[in-house]
Amino acid sequence: MPRWLRRTAYAVPLVVLPSSLWRLPSAFDGGINPYILFLSAASELLAFTAIGLVARWGEVFPHWLPGLRGRRVPRMAAVIPAAIGATVLTAVFTVLAVVVEVQGTTIRGDDLPDDFPTQAGGLESAWFYACYTPLILWGPLLAVLTVAYHKRRRGGSGSAGAVA
């Protein structure tokens, strides 16, 4: 497996991390907001699953899974959710986010509120963009990994021992 492919997989959780960190302070404004904490944790966990497309545990179930341990992961059980995820993430973060930003509206088409981070200008807007712009890459990176995984595993030609 090419080194660039492994690096791509490990980059996925890293492109999600800045937005997860950016949200955390607001999770503690006026008490704890479990939704924001859950969103940040769930985003990172989902992003981490991209590593399974290049790791051994993405081809052979780990030993700690009773009833599945040591069995091969069905190729389409990984490809279908990854392809759906790549499509949705690309549509939302890459296409829709760029369109919404250019239009200066919310996803619903409403005007952005005055307190929205991109409306503030200066350092607050720069910090927001620095943390959320990497999300644009999540869908396309996952798509590349999904296609590579599918090709490697097609027809049983990919051996589990050849993965990282």
C-alpha cells in the first residue's frame, strides 16, 4: 500500500479536529451543552473510521469482537457506508458550505445573524475559517480512501497481511 494512502487516512481525523476543538468552549457557556460535546466526539470517532480503510482492522475483525474475531470484513460492509459518508460530507461541507458562504446565508437561505463568527470580522472570523475550512477536505479524502479500499479488496485480491 502506498505511503500517501496511509497518510491520507491519518489526515482525515486531523482535518476534523480543528472544528471539534473550536466548538468545545461553547459547550461550556452557561453550563454544559451535551449536544456540542457529543457532536465533537462523534465527528472525531467517525473521522477515525477512515483509518480502517488502510488498517488491518478494516479487513479482518479485531480479536476483541466476539463472534467476528479473525473473520474478514465483508468488502461492501465497509465500502457502502464509506461511499455514502464521502458523498454526504462532500455535498455538505465542500459544495453546500462554499455556496452558502458565497451567498452569505444559512443553509435554509436566511440571512446570517450578526453574531455569526464570519460576520464578526477580524481575528474571530479568521479563527473560525482556520478551524472550519479543513472540513472541506473530509468528503474528498474519504472518497479517495474508499475507492482505494474497494480496488484493493475487489475479488479477494487484497491480503490482510499487506495492510498497515
